[in-house]
Amino acid sequence: MTRTYPKQCERCNRVFECGLSRCWCKDVPVSDIQYDSIAKRYDDCVCPTCLAELTGNHSDPSVSIFPD
């Protein structure tokens, strides 16, 4: 059983579940460049929706890792 706890997304303020070392985010493909860019902008975790938008793992091609 994976324990989770609620966290608040630093980007959009949504509350989401974090699983620590067995978290959902470990399954999201993130390149080194994307990781560095995200780490420079945010000090803590982002929610699944924001991570998908920031990494391009979503269905909307207009969303960019470098929003205006």
C-alpha cells in the first residue's frame, strides 16, 4: 500500500496527492532540460495537470513549458 498525502501545487494551487518515493510523477517522462526549467521556476511539486502541461505530455499543443 502506497501512502499519500495532500500537497498544494505551486503553479496553480490545486490540491493533489503525493506518494513520496512511489509518487505518480515518477511515471511522467521528463527530460533533463524540462526538469531543469521546472526546478528553476518552482521550489516544490506541481500537480499532474501542470506537470503534463510543462512537459508537453498533454493533448493541447498550444501549451508551452515557457508560458508568457
